[in-house]
Amino acid sequence: MRISGQLSRFQKNRGGCDIINPMEKERADYFLLGVVGTIILLGVLVLSGVSAPLALENFGSTSSYLFHQLLFGFLPGIILGVTVFLLPVKLMKKLALPLFLLTILSLLFVFHPIAGVISGGAARWLTVGPISFQPSEFLKLTFILYIAAWLAGRHKEQVSARSSLRRAPSADTSSLSRFIVFLAITVFLSALLISQPDMSTLGIIVATGTIMYFVARVPIRYLIVLGALSVPALFLLVKYEPYRFKRIMVFLNPSIEPMGIGYQLKQALITIGSGGLAGIGAGMNSKQLQFLPAVMSDAIFAAFAQELGFVGSFLLIALFVLFAWRGISIAKNSGDVFYQLVAVGITFWIALQAFVNMGAMSGILPIAGVPLPFLSYGGSHVIAELIGVGILLNISRRSGARIS
């Protein structure tokens, strides 16, 4: 399954046409919607049990955290997801740059002494009135929209030059200029996220942007250059931040610092193992969860595995695989370069984040500190993800169409 090959065929067959066939039947991908809905229902079921003891201890009510997640995470996420699903096609592309700039501005404001909120030594949250949110979660989405609009715009210019018989600029020069701009954007965002610090978001964004750039058929030599630049940068980040180096060492040898930086991984593995084949039962509480840090957020997969066991964990993994499959199918069937790139970006972002989270909690990958999509407690990431799903569904119902 080569999306880049599909994009190449599309570019050859569709040329510069930018109309939507009015006779074409619009039908959303309800299978994708069902997959996401199932993941959310499983997540709410597990969160209700995991959060109950903590909510009772902190607020005197077992449903406080669950109610907060439903009211400030899923409700606005569903409303905004439905909104982008119904939006005119052209508007999404036009709003890409303003939304991207607005997100960057909000990222700068997290360092404001009043508006910004520092927690655990990280400046990642912004407070506006009674609302606190994490701008970097929305950056993942607005970055995808902007890069897709930018790459699609460059493609349209090349098609227009060929169709009007004007002499098009050298392919090498055009590709090099696109790569330099992409590299500049990546470096700027890297500096911004490192200063927070938020390395997990940086990793997700760089990986997603690289995949989108590859789908846009960038020459392989530029990807090699990008990889060559990334290796020393990662080395320096690990070398001069001891906790990052320790995380890698714990990944290689989980017995290192079992009561220190390796404590979460140790407890996560114990929690997952205690679930057995079928789990202890959905909504059932275990004393083991009292010892697991970030049990409602980053480590919720361990709690999920304990409650629903290996069978439930396999089902969850299968659901995310199905999500990735449907997302790639939507991208392949899209008749527009912008939509194709957006679909690839959103699919890769959510799927990558899911497998990184589950892999980290299982000891397969180093602890990354990324939330599990649709399941982890927290409003910002859920809202951004549901908006992304709304965009995917919008793209799916316009398969085969082109937009200006």
C-alpha cells in the first residue's frame, strides 16, 4: 500500500482540475466512526473505575473526574468534530495558516507569568479565564493542516505552470526550496517545544511532518539529510538532559532505579501482568493501581490491561490498527492533494501516539509521556483528536472530489 504511488497516479490523471462533481454521492466512513466510538466507550468504561477512588479521595464523589472528562473533553470535542465535519471544504484550507499562527502564539504565552501554568517543571499549559488547556496538543493538528496546505499549494503552482505552457522552475530548485522552508519550520517549533520542555510532542510532530513530506514525493536525498541532522540533535538532547538518558537506560534495563525513574515502568508491567487473560473485570478497582503514577493519563493502558486482560488489550490494539487502515484508505481514495496529505497526517499522528503509549507502558519502547488517544484523562488532547476525526470523516465523504 503506497500512498505516494497513489498520489503520483492522481497527479498524472487529474491534472489541474479543481471541481467537485455535484452528482457524486457524499457518504462518510461510518466504519471509522464506529471504530473511534468503540475506543471511546471502552476508555470511558475503564476511566470510570480507575478514577473513582481518586475522585472520592479528592472531591468526595466517585464520578468527579469522569464527569469532568465528559463535560470538558468529549462534549466540546464532539461538538467541534461535528462542526468541522459540516464545514465547507475550502474553509479548512483557508484557515490552516491562521490556526497554525494562533497555536504558535498560544505556545509563546505559556511562558507568561500570569497566563502560563508551570506544573512538574514544565510550562505547557495556558489559562484563559476559568479554562486551562495545553496548546501543544492542538499544535499537532494545526501543524498538519498548515504543512498540507503549503505542500498542496506548491503542487498546484507546478501543475498550473505546466498547463499554461509556461516554463516551470527547476524541479530540483523547487524541491530544495520546499525542504529549506520545511526545515526552518521544524527547527523553530523544535526550539519552542524544547524550551517548555515537551519532547514527546516534538517527536510526534517531526515524525508526522516527515511522513507527510514523504507522501508529497520529496526526493529521498532530503529525507536522508533530515535524518542525518536529527541524529546529532537527539544525541545532544539526551546527553545534556540526565533524565532523558536515564529513561533510555531504564528501557534497556528495567531493573535500574526501580524506586526512581524506573518506578512507573515497573508498576505498569506489574499492573498489566495482573490482568491475566481476561482481566479482573471492567470498573473493578485494584490496590495495585494506587502505586501506579499517572494511572488516569499516560499509564491508563496498564489499567486497561488489568481490567480487560490480554483479550481486551488485543482488542484495543486491533481497533487502532483498524483506525490506521481506514485513515490510509481515506487518504488513498481522496481526490485532492490537500485532503490526501491531511488524512495521512491525522491518521499517522493518532496511530503513532497510540502505539508509542502502549509500547512504552509494555516496556517495548522508552517512556515517552504521551497520552493514549481517546482514553487518557485530559481535555486538550481529546478535543484535538476528535476534531481530527471530524476532518477525516469530512474527507471520506468527498472521496474522489477535488477542491480549489
